[in-house]
Amino acid sequence: MSNLQIRLKNCLQTILELEPSMHENGENSFDMEFTSIKSFLSHIDQIELAEEEVQWMENVTVIVLSELSQLTPIHVQRGILQ
């Protein structure tokens, strides 16, 4: 697995770590997206990536975590979001 694939995998796994907490809070509207991410992860080692694509996903991950931390502070308390 390349360095770019590892970085992208890390971003996606970070987002997936939110799934159990979201379900605990009754949030199920992202189930299809979580399923898609899991499917994508199973094929990540077959994908050619560019640095710009991975940087974009890293930025998106930061934004998602930031937005969710404002909406659901319990995630911050549990150490899921930083």
C-alpha cells in the first residue's frame, strides 16, 4: 500500500469511527454513506491517487470533524473528535 493510500485510508477510518456514536445519538441519516466508505476501503489498495486528491480528503476530514464537533460535543468528550 502506498503512502497516499495509507493517508486516504486513515481519513476514511477516522470518519467511520463516528458511526457508532452517531447511532447512539439516534442519527441514522448517513448509513448509506458509511456503507459506501466501507466498500471503498476494501478496494483502496487498487486505486491510483495523486497528492492533491489526498490533501483534499484530509481537508474535508478536518472540516467534517470540526462541523460535527460543533453539533455533537459528546463526541469531543469521548475523545473521538479533537
